Amino acid sequence: MNLHFDTSHAEGYSSNSQKARVLTEFWVKDNAYCPGCGTIPLYQFENNRPVADFYCRQCNEEFELKSKKGNFTNTVMDGAFETMIQRLESNIVPNFFLLTYSAHWTVNNFIIIPKQFFTFSIIIRRNPLPPHARRAGWTGCNIDISGVPDAGRVHLVKNGTEVNRTTVKEAFNRTSFMRKQKSDAKGWIIDTMNCIDAIEKTTFKLSDMYAFEEALRRKYPNNNFIKDKLRQQLQNLRDKGIIEFISPGVYRKVQL
Ligand SMILES: [Zn+2]
């Protein structure tokens, strides 16, 4: 990957936002590969296709690109709220590439969030545009990526350094089992992953997980078996290679 944008593509554009759009799109087209199967290059959809920007001809994964100068905050602006909700309901959300770049047009971070991490709870409705706006009443949405666990943020480039492609493929694919899950089951997996992320140690105990019982009880007031549920999710994550069982009640995060 060449981490410098090819600024010749921006000749003839005057506005910075247009330049940024053109340069980031060209960069992905010229440098990105499919994190699912490793195929190079990715192909661009025709402009204004509402669902995704790029796709892989080998495995048909689809990708939407969001880019930003500087660092990403936890909130990423997306399109119309209703469209996003409909996409989630019909299960046609693409994977999201998040690209951040420096003032000198070089890539800082390039992250893929696999589509299975998009749930209703991270899509936040924005206020409708005011009456004097050109598109008065239009309501956009933000994606709150603070709710996406570490397993759902796969770096292809981290702090200006490319990550090994085999690691990226493994990290991208190890959570694909979640795609077949109903939203309840997926919600529990994501909550459990977020609890594990909140534990600062690599090796942790069941009692560390039980410390989240009260918080989870508030989220799932009708579930009287939070501890059982957590143990079940830990087994599930062990079976998928996201954590390891070290000894009874002791677990370790699998670092890729
Ligand atoms: Zn692919």
C-alpha cells in the first residue's frame, strides 16, 4: 500500500471537500484490498448508488467509505436515518471503511468495521434540517462507533503503518459467524465483547465478567439469568477463537 494520496487526481477541483472525496476514493481504488478474501483491487460502484461505494468481485463483499481529516471521533455522520434503518431491517448494510488522513494527504488510519457490528443501537437520529434549509425536514443519522467492540474495528493501517494482510483477513473473518445471528443473540455477543474490552487485563476471571452484571441487568431487565448468559457467551467466543480458556473460570483474550 502506498500511504500517500496521488494528488494529481485532484487537479481541477477547487473545493477542499471535493478534493478530499476524489483523493480518498482514488486511494481506496488504487491501494485497498478485500479484507474478506484478500483480492486486489476493489471496484467502485457507479456514483450515487445508495448502498455502497466499493465491492469485491471475488467474494461480493460491499464497502462504504467514510473519511475524515485528522482523527476519527466516536461519531461518524452517515446518510438518511430512515434509509439506514431500512437497510438494517433488510440486512443490506455494507461493511464500513473508515479512513483518516493527515493535512499532507497521507493515510493515518484505515479501519474496516464488518457489517455484522451495525445494530439499531449504534444508529443515532440527527435533528431534522430546519425549515429554511434547502432540504428542510431531511433527517440524517450518526453512527456511534463507541458501541463497536475492538473485534469489530479491524485496522488495515494503524497510525501510519500497514498491518499484515493475513492478520487483517483473520480478524475480519473471525466474527462473520455473527451474520447468521438474530439481533438478540448478536446484541449479547456485542455486549459481552464490550465487557471483555473494558477489562484492562489480557487474562481475566469470571468474577471480572460478573462485575458487569448490574449494568447488563439494567439493559436486559427481563433476564434473570445474566450470569448464565455471560458464561454461555464466553463459551461461544471461545469456540470462535476470540478468547481462550486457560483454566476453570480463567480466560485470555486472543490477540491477533
Ligand atoms: Zn473479497
